[in-house]
Amino acid sequence: MSETLPEVRFERDRVLADARRRAGLEDFGADDFLDPLARLLDSLEHEAALHPIGRVTMYERVVGSLVGRLSAQDHFRRHPEILEEEIREPVVIVGLGRTGSTMMHRLLSADPDVYSVRWWECRSPCPYPGSDWRRDDPRIPDAYAEIAAILAAAPELETIHPWDAEGPDEEIMLLEHAFLSYVPEAFCNVPSYRDYVTTADLAPGYRHLKRMLQFLQWQKKEAGQRRSRWILKAPFHIAWIDVLVRHFPDATFVQTHRDPIETIPSMASLYAATWRTNSDRVDPLEVGRQVIERWSWAMTRCLASRDAGQEARFVDVLYEENRRDPMSGIARVYEKIGRPFTDEAREAMKQWGDENRRDKRAAHDYSLEEFGYTRAQIESAYRDYRDRFIVGRAETK
């Protein structure tokens, strides 16, 4: 099968030229993405151990992000009013993965008066040239087809995460256009790139994210949607609270909490499943090491940001509360942002919850041992976080 696949090379000039050719456009906008792009390409070529399909998959993801960047820049040039859109008082859901953040995100997004980024918008934020996207957007059926292909390649992913082409999803995928995100490390082993992002200036990434949200808000208004604020969500943000608030100064954060003894092995299981779609050489112990290190570092940064003046922005919701009585935590969110929790919003959320119960999907099976973890190791790595939010804590703020 590999003989029929195109040969790809992870070279900066090659991917830039390929993206320009496909888009029929030249202007990428600011060049602050070039260094992180080069770092990613080097890591993909020399570290990721991609099999032939994986090489094509990751190459297409890189070129697709560049095409998206070209198209967005072209829209900004032709429609300067896009960058006049105001992103007011977003609610940003953060926390470690596997803490109930997706459920919280989708419940809050059921309110008919809010915007959220849909999965199909994350993957294809720019309208196709010549399409009637305001009335019948061809990006939506394409998104369904992409999800079907993903789940065909890795059926176990359906037990780990609820996939929905038209459902709210993580705007982190928009940061891919800036090549400053954790998305590549979730798909394959790119340790040098991961370390680069850890120490990089994320301001260009969040600046690009804001512009893309302005672009999506403009599209939504053009399609007849007018809402009051955005509901955003990505675990990635916990490491970059300080950068995020510089670009979204009136943001409110909802942090979901669950014992890392439960979440870290679950996250490692997700990483291992996605890595296997792109490589035949996946070491579960290496996956485990990277996950525990990455996210303990991120949580340390989150706690430091909270203690450095951001604490008042946060609403905290424990996993068990979110499962037992999700409306309780949601009511605190509405109270924090000074907005009435209307019967219409409550009923829409209840309907979503009834239609999307966790027991409709198969159970996610994983263990500490398969990733080399011990309970004591995770307790030690997350001691400050567990002492503050997990151990002996029965109530939430």
C-alpha cells in the first residue's frame, strides 16, 4: 500500500510552496510562524518514526494549516471589517484532559445565546472559494467524512472522546495555523518540538487565535447568528493563562477538576491511540513519561497564574459534581459572569444532556501499569494540585 502513497518531505520551502500552489495565494501574513513551523517539520522528519500513511497524514495536516492561514489572510485583506469584530467576555473552560471539560463545554454551548467553535469550523475555518457557505456549507459534510475516516482507522477513539462534526470542540486546532500548540504532540512523538513550544513566546499564537475567532464570528453573523459571547475550551490553555488574558482581558475561566490518578492514565491512553494511527513504533512507557511531565508542568504554570492575580477570574467545578448535578456548577458560572441562567438555556442544556449520556458509548479501558505509572508517582507529580483541589475537598467554589 505504501508504494501507492505520494512521497513527502518535511522541508519548509516545500510545504510553503505546496500550500501556495493549492490555495492559489501568496500572502501568509506575519512571518512569526516560520520558526515554529521549521521546528515542527524537523521533529516530524527525525523523531516521529511515522509510517508511510502517517507521513502523508501529518504532511497534509501541516499543509492544510498553511492553506488555512493563506485563505484567512486573503479574507482579512478583502474584508477588513472582520478584524473590527469584538470578542467580548469569553468564558474559557480549562483543566487537565479527562476532567469533564468536554461535557461542561457542550452543556454551556447549548445555550442559544452563545457562540462556540464547532469541530468542522476548527478543521476548516475558511469558507471554500465559490461555495454558498452562508446557506449550505460544504465544510460540514466534509467534516463528517473526516471523522468517519479517523474512527475507521482507530475505532477505540470513540470510547475515549465523543466525536461530533457539528458539536463544539477545542479552538486549539486554530492555533495550529501558528504552529504553536500541543496538537502535533497529541498525534505523534515530537519531543523536540514539544520542548520548543514549552519555552516559546506564545503571543503570536494567541494573537492568531483572536483573529480567527473574529473571522468565525464574522462568518456566523453573515449566516444569521448573533450571540452575546463565546464559550471556549482547551486543556492547553492551563499553561498559558497569562498570555491568554493579555489577548482576552475580560475572560472568565471555568476550571474542571478530577484526580490526576484518574486523568493522567486516561490521557496517556488517548495519546497512545492517536500516535498508533501514525506510527508502528509507539512505546507506551514513553507516552506515559511525556504525558505526566507535560501536564504536571502545565498545571504548575496554571496554579502560578492563579496565585499571581488571576484567581478571581476562576470558577471551579469538580468532576463528581459535574456528573451528579451539572446545573449546579453551571449556575455558578452564570453568577460569576453576571448573566441570568434562563429557563431556555437550562432546558437546552438538559436536552443535550439527555441525548448525550456517557453510557451511550462503550467504556474507556486503561490502566496505570501499561504506561509505567504508580499511584505514588502521580501523587508526587501533582501534589500541590491535589492538595489544593482534590484531597478532602467535597465542595467547589
